[in-house]
Amino acid sequence: MHGKIALDKGWRFKQASSLNDGTAAEFLPVAQFPTVAHLDLLHHGLIPDPYIDRNEIDTLWVNEADWTYRTEAIEPINLEDNERAILVFEGLDTVVDVYLNGQKILFSKNMHISHRIDVTNLLKGVSEASTLELRFRSAIHFSRQERDRIGYKGKDDDIHFGGSERLFLRKAQYHWGWDWGPSINTSGPWRPIYLETYVSRIYDLHLAQNVADDLKSADLTIAGSVENPGSIQEVSVELIDPSGRSLLSTSASISPKGEFSIQHKLENPELWYTFQYGAQPMYKVTASIPNVCSTGVSCGLRRLRLLQHPLKKQKGTAFVFEVNNIRLFCGGSDWIPGDFMLPRMTPERYETWVKLAKGGNQSMIRVWGGGIVEDEAFYNACDREGVLVWQDFLFACGNYPASDDYVDNVRHEAEQQVKRVRHHPSLALWCGNNEDYMLADMHGWELDYKDEKGPWDKTNFPARLIYERTLPDVCERLALDVPYWRSSPYGGEDSNDCTVGDVHIWNVWHGPMHPYQDYKKFTARFISEFGFESPPDIRTINKAITDPRERHSQSRTFDAHDKGPGNVRRYGMYMAENYRFRMSPLADYIYCAQFLQAEAMRYAYNLWRREFRGPGEEYCAGVLVWQLNDIWPGTSWALVDVDLHRKPSFFITKRALAPMMIGIERAVTNLPPSIVSSYPPDKHRAEVWAVSGVTHPVETVVSFAAWDIETGKSVPLQRDEIKVTLAPNRTTELAEFDIPRAEDTAVVVYLKDAGSGEVLAHWVSWPEPLKYLRFKKDLRVDIKVVDNGEAVVLTANAPAKGVVLAVPEDEGDDAIWDDNFIDMVPGEEVTVKVEGLHGRKVKARFLCDWEVEA
């Protein structure tokens, strides 16, 4: 029988170099297993927490030290004559020599691959406990040696985040530090280690599917391999439906190569959908050899396509994901690793983050290439919750080498990772890298897009071999029905062509620092990355900065927790352009800076979603914000901070991606005389549209209102309510009208269900820039707690911009709000559901509340 023994007991660690005076010179027990050196040092109080204060600097030596891990607790095993013992290492971070009972059995220099080592001869007949020792070398020192050996074809000024040495080692690239987190270059056995004993085993079990165009049947191929089949000739195969009923039970013959496969036509399959459009049923495939071994895998059935057809009224081609014949607007976000110390990530943490994204109406998460191909728990959660995954291969922002041995290493890594996660129905795309072609365009690397043949080894961009040969070949052979895309961004005449493929929009915030109102100019077929920075919740900052004297927006410690280049200049410029703000006290700065991020998201998401106009008119079919999550208590582009506090921008995206949304854009109606300057254009006309994310027509009523911002009085509109049938799964243009006294008037539109009168969506449009607004001097937002503390009702005596609800920080952690960052007008009651209020107070912030008379 197939046995599995976890090797997670008796582990100790020590420093194997003299850095920092040999801090851990003697073996000490590990904090947990799997583990990495930073975790164990923290456990023993030998380093300060690098997430706190400016401790990052004091722990940099750990990145360059060598570390040894040892266990002497591998108990003797009894092996039959034909049994084998296999040591399995699921992940070793990163450069390591492995010894069993003093004999070297493995050298590895790739964090992203697993190893299976036959140790039968070393364990058979051994009567005493065996010793396993892992001798990790400094990844930084080793990668510099690799760079010297292979040779770097780039230039010193074309590498971002860490030095060019990071490109030469197959290790998570963010460990060298990035513009949203510190430099914590971990080392250790980061994934499980175990011992398998068996005569034969089944492996690589998978299900290939081809769902018919009409979705009424699916052609299935169940296949796998048998290691050391010997005299075994057949494998028993079973297909079990989502209810647990057996649909197929048969035998498959084993080929001379140890392979088996069967075909089966499934009628009326239960299909897996993204959460907006259906359920997430999962089939199970099992394969077994009676009295020898068995294995199984869960799979969802869906018809997945990436459509790139010509468009009706604009040049270029679409970039649309389609699941079960439904063309999707993929709104969502980019994912960075959940921790620097990856063994701390648990299935519960992954599930919390995925559910949080789904709770924000996000239907796609892009797993960024500077991290890892995530743990099974992440993809399992996405399967359950109906969230699609765009998966980058593990290259980011660099000019990678392509020597023969490096490419072989990459091929092995890619094959393993594709096989490991290919069964997940949530997996929608494999992408070759993050921004490498974009950097080639920026830095002038030798890149001729018309040259599809190569070879490229003599150019200064040799990694095209990886992205255009190696990875596509792996996906062609192994990725089943999941498509491959060469890079992100990629397509068209250059990597960031807005008419073809996907783009990264960093003309706003980075680069030329365009106003966020210019997002419309950068409308593209699929925006897979864009973003705007903001600080975390004040509670998170107070945890990160322990010295109260440093808890202000211009302190040395505050700046140390913002890795974004040029951030100080960007905040000041963008806020000064748009609204009156305060830098102090800290709570005001946080409100203002988070307000900035949210307003940028409001422009981007709503205007880009408007461009999903139906078949052949998918001028924008996806928007993924950089980024969903944070990795430490710092300022970044995240919608949610490391302690799961949802920023105002999270709620903006949630509303923008709701099944129904309505929007207003103020159109330019007049330009100032050319002889004068400093006057903004007149925007006295409103364009109104609605977006339906459902697959059937919806009967609605649209109503309009307007309010004087300073007085709070109603402003008459020459606009009656209208009845509109919203077309399914696209935008419907609704109305245009003039705005009276537009510079002083807030306009609100409501989208209601024609039958029930339920408000499906609403939108408040404000004159800009907001800094010119005069709010009511006694502006007030009243809060009433209802439903036994599970909801609050808000009212306002005049238009209020950006109302943020929170529990006062001196009363503990915040509650969890179902909505926040709300624009309000008089005459309406806004009900917000809340969890965890527990009778505590609720405070409300809004723009310029510091100007309101007490």
C-alpha cells in the first residue's frame, strides 16, 4: 500500500555563517514546520519584527546569511523487498544542499519546484532514527555568482526592485523588495517534506474537457500515469457528479509507458460559472489500483474561451473572456503574495481574501508574476467562490537570462506548476510574465515584434525564448483548455497598445502623472493593471509605528512604510489639484489620501465599464486594479490593508462592479476665452448611462434630482423620470440634459426596478475640481443605529461628499461595513449593513468636515 509519513517533527535550525556575530550559532527549535529563518528568529526573539517601525534595516543581514535545518526524528521504516522509499520536498527556499544520514542526495536552486528523491538504499534496513539536514546558502550571494557565470545583457539602470542578481535565481522576485513592501529575502523549507513508501503509485491524474458549443454535452478524457506498474495492467477509474453519484466506473489499460486514458461523453453536464451567473458544481475523478493505491482530483466543467475578434466601430480587436457562452466584463484586482513569510499563509487566510474580493463584486484576480503560483488553498477558494484567476508565470520587471541550463530549469518549473493547478475551473489564463515587454519598449532592448522566428540569444532580450517558445510549448502540451498570453501588458504595435490585448495604465500616478480625470483617454481593450496609492487604516499605522512621535504623515518611519517612488510629490500634487486637504492630524491625512485613491477608482472603473457595449463593441472588457491586498502595514496601491481594513476605494469598486450600475459624466460645453488662463472649461451637460451585468433584459425606471451644494436646497431639473429596458450584459445610454448652475449643483440619478421600485443603483455627480466647492456651513450627517446594531441609517441636511463610517479607534478595531465612502444628498435615507458593531459608537467623516461650524 501507498504510505505517507509527514516529516514535520524534531526540526531545529542554526545560522551557518558569521554575519551579525552569528546570532543563532547553536541549533534551536523551529517555530513551526514548514518554516523560514525569519519566522524562527522572530520566535526566539533574535530579530525585531521587520514589519514594524524601521526594523527592516536591522534585519537585512538575515537575507545574506546561510542557514541549516536538521531533524533527527525520522523513525526507522520497514520496507518490503519490492517497496521504495521516496523523500518528497514540496518546496525549498531556495539554494540548498540536502543530506540524509550524511550523504548528499540533492542540490536545488529553484524555490518553485518540488523534488522526489529515491532514498530506498539509504533507509532500508536502518534500525535507528535517520537525520535529514538542509544546508541553505544565501540566495543573494549565489544569484550574484550566477549572474557572473551567465552574464547580464541588460544595463544597470533598467532593473527595477533589487539588483539584477534577482533575475538569475528562480526565487519569488518580491523577496528582493518591491514598491509596496520591504526586502525580506527568506530561506528555509517553506513547504511540506514527507516520506512516501510504495510499490506503485498513480500520478498526474487529470481530466481534459471539451464542452459543446450548445453546452448540452461534454467530451471528457480522463488520463494519468502509473509509476512502476510491474504486472499491473489496469487502473479503475470513476467519475462522480457534484451530488456524489457515480456516473462512470470502468477500467483503463496501462500502456508500456505506464500511461492510461479513457474517453467519456457526458450529457447535460452541470457547468461551473463565475459567481454572477451561476453555481460552482464540482465533479470528482478517482483512479485506483485495488490494494495498491488510489488518488483523486476535483474538476469543474465549463466552456472557456478568450475572444479576440474585430470590433464594429473602433480599430483593433477585443480581449474578452467567455465562460459558458457568456461574455464577461472581468472586474477585479491584482494579487501579491499574502506574506513575506509564506509558511504563515493558511487555507483560512486565503479563503478570507478570496471571499473579500467576491464580496466586492470582483470576478477575476490576477496572480502577479513577481510572487508564486499560489497554494492549492487559494485556487480551491476561487473554485468554490466562482472567481476567475489570471495566472502569471513567475517573471516580473526584468531582463531575464536564457542560457541553456536556465531555460531547462524554467521548463521544469513551468511543467510542474501547470500540472499542479491545471484542474481548477477558476484558472482562466496563463501569462508569460509581468511587464518584461513593456520594459523592453521603455529601455530600448532589441525587440522586433515582427520577428517571430528568432533566434534571440544574441540580442539583449534573450528571454523571448522563454516567453515565445518554452512557456507556450508547456501550455500547449499540458494546460488543457486554458489559453496562454505572452506577457502583461502585450498586444498590438507595442506592448501597451490600447487597441489590442491588455495594458498597464501608469500614465496616471507614475510616469507623466496625468490627472486621474484622464483615465478616459487611456481606455483599452483590457486594463490588467493600474492604480493609485493610499495609506492604510489608522489602526494599522499605529500598530506599525510604535513611537507616538512618529505617527504623522511626514515622519521618517511613516515614509519608511511607503516604498512607492516619489510618493510625497504625488500626494501633494494630486490632492492640491482636486480638493482642499489637511496633512495633520494623521486621521485627516489618512482620510484625504484615501479619498484621493477612491476618487481615482471612481473615474476609472465607471468610465471603463461603460465601454462594455455588447457583442462586437467590447471596447473595454476588463479592469483589474493594482492591487487587492497588502503584505505589511504600509502605504500602497492596495484596496484593503494587511489587517483587512477595507479602504474607501474598495467600496467604489464594489459599486462599480455591481450587477447594476448607473453613471453620469459631465461633458465639456464651453472652453474659456483663449486670451485668459486658469479657468476650467464649462461642463454644463450631463450624460447618463447604465450597465447591466445580467443576461436578461431588465425593466427599470430612471429618476433625476439636483441640489445646491452650499444651501442644501433642491434645484429644479427639466427632466422627468424615464422608463428604460436595459439590454442584457452591456451598457445602455439613457439620457443627456443640461445642468442648471452646474458649478454649484450636485446631480443625482436613481436606477430603480420598474416592478418593485427597489433602488438598483444610484450616482451623485459633482462639479470639479472639488476644491472650488462651498459646502453648507452646518453640514451634518446623522447616524441612527437600527436592526439590533446590524445596520445604520444615514441622513444629511445638504450634499455631503465621501461619507466614511468607522468605529472610533479608541473603541477597538473597526466594524465591517457593507458599504462606505458614500455620497449623500438631502431627502434620502441610506441604510448600511454592519457586522461587529456591538453597541459601540459610529463616527462619520466627509470632505472638508473640518470646515463645518460646530
